[in-house]
Amino acid sequence: MISLPTTTVTVYRGSSVDQYGDEDDSNTAVLSKVPCSLLEQRRLVATQDSTQPMIVRYYTARLPYGTDIETGDRLLDEKTNVIYMVDSYAQVQSPFIQGDLRLDLRRVS
């Protein structure tokens, strides 16, 4: 891993249907104790509808090359017990070494 890990994460995948037919996220751990660089960032955003700018928080993570990740997986930050949803991911390109996976996350708990 190129990035400096700030925590470790557990990767949850899958869903199930409850007795009422509603879909629930299952807590089936695919991976655990994966080193992760997790960052919260803020951006000041102004829209045409409002004169008041808003602060938008977004989260990014970096995982080691080759980590089994899919869009829709959930990451449990083992340090803070916060769960994030993986919105998208991409392999960081480097001409010299195999780069980390870069994930765009959304906090769900």
C-alpha cells in the first residue's frame, strides 16, 4: 500500500429480504482488518437557488492494490465503528508500481 493507513476496515457485502419483503443489508464480512487510508474532506458549494453557500462533506479511502471491492459494498471503520457505502472506485495509475484503489464513499451511520 502506497498511502499511509489511518485505520483498518471490514468489508461487508450482500443483502437479504426480511419477513415483510424489505431489503436489508447483510453483515456478511468479505474481508476484515484491511489497512485503509480514510479521509473526510469538505468543500464550500454555492448553488443558483440559494445565496447561502453550503459546506458539503465527502469521504475518500485508499485500499491496497488487488483488494476485492465492489460498488455497493460497505466499509466498517474498525477504529470508530462508522459505516461507509462505496459509491465508486478506481485503480490509481502509476507507471512504476501498482497503485492503491481509490474509493468514493458516503457515510451511512
